Amino acid sequence: MGAILDLVEKMRSPTGIIVTILIIAVGVFFIRWVFADDNKEEK
């Protein structure tokens, strides 16, 4: 639980917000890439 609170504190700083946005963006692109490969194999 303490680790989660530390991460939330880091996210409140300006650089933490930028890093959080980058991590979410990379995650979204990775998920889209994985599902795009699955759709190509089905055709």
C-alpha cells in the first residue's frame, strides 16, 4: 500500500504527470498493436 501512495505522490509533480501520460500512451499503442496482429491472422 505504501508503494502505491509513493507512486501517486510522484504523479502529482509535473514530470510525474508527463511520465504517466507517456506510460498510458505506450500501453494503448501496445494493446492496439497486439489486437491488430490478431485481426490480421484471422483474415
